[in-house]
Amino acid sequence: MRAGIQNTSLEVPQCAADQQNPQISTDTLYDVLHDPDYRKVWDKHMLESKDLGCLNPNNDISYYSIKCPAPVRNRDFVLQRSWLQTPKEYYIINHSVFHRNCPVKHGFIRGTSFLTGFLISPNGKGCELGYVTHSDPGGNLPSWVSNKISSGFAPKMVKRLQKASKKYEEWKKVNNPDCKPWLYPEQMENRIKIEDCVRNDSVSEASTPDDESELSIDQLNIQDD
């Protein structure tokens, strides 16, 4: 596995990681990345995930909040997710959007995903996973704090996915096994209204966070998995 990070001219973090999974099928890993109920089992950083509805059979919008290491404030995102299966590769990508039913919440700072994506490729009996994210955590975090958190996030994410994928099939057998709307569009509910995704000038997504600009490295409570 390799992981790297660099700053852009906007000083927002980018990170990437690759992982070979010799005993995990492409289909299984794809299902793990999609299944919102199973994510509650393996994603220990997730505080809340809520499906807002679908745009079409390959696009939906959801709300996602994440627990950050103290004393950094927790972040949340409103994301449009897109996915595609081809004979050779599976893609899942997302970026931030506006939705009127998800205003800024007290206690959270609204982050922005410019592009976050997964690429799953068959490799013998297993698969390879590529992961990249380019995002802005929002607020007034010093760039070194964003970089320190992000540089460890990608490799930890793919390791957790590998562990979760090995247990998914047994879990799914007893947890709504026939429900896979990412494969079966007829199972999708709650069609998104486009007008709900159009930002009104009177609606602000600006957060009013505590001042995080003076954080020191000794204050960060970053724990290994």
C-alpha cells in the first residue's frame, strides 16, 4: 500500500491510498462501500448517515457526519454520490452539494468534498482498491492540522474496508439480504426534487465554529486503529 499527501494552492488536503485484496471479490467490496447499514458497523468515525434520496439509478444525495479527534470540532457533509460498473472496473465518487433539508447543524462545521472516489479493479480471485480524496474541512484549522489528520486517514480507511469486507457476506445473510438498491434501482425510494438542491441567496451554509487556529500538536488526540 502507498499513501501520500500534498498541498494545493488552495491549501486543502489531498490524500490517496491503494490496497490489494487477494481474498476479497470485486462485488463484495463494491457492496461494502455502498451498504449504508453495514457502514454503521465498520466505520467507527461516522456519527450519522442519512439518505436524502436518489436523482437517477446511478446518483443519490446523502448526509454524512464524522467524529474528529479532540479538540477539533466534528465535521459534516452533504454529498452527491455517483457510481458505475464496467466490465473491468467499478467506480464510486462523490462531491459536495447543497440540499435544503440539511442546513448547517449546531456543533458541526460544514466541510466540502471537491472529489472523493473509489476505484475497484479485479485482480485474479481478489481485487485492488484505489482511494483518493480532495476535500476542505472548513472552519479555520491550520493547514498542518488538516494535513496531519488527512495523511493517516486514507491508509486507515482502506485497512478498515479490508477487514469489513471479510465479514460482510455473513452479516448480509441476516441483515436484509435482498436489499441492494445500488444494484437494483427498483428498490430506490425518495426521488430528489431538483429545486431542493438549488441554493437560495437567503440560505447560508457558513458555520460559526470555535477558534481552532491556535491548536498545538500536543492538543490533538489522534489514536491508532
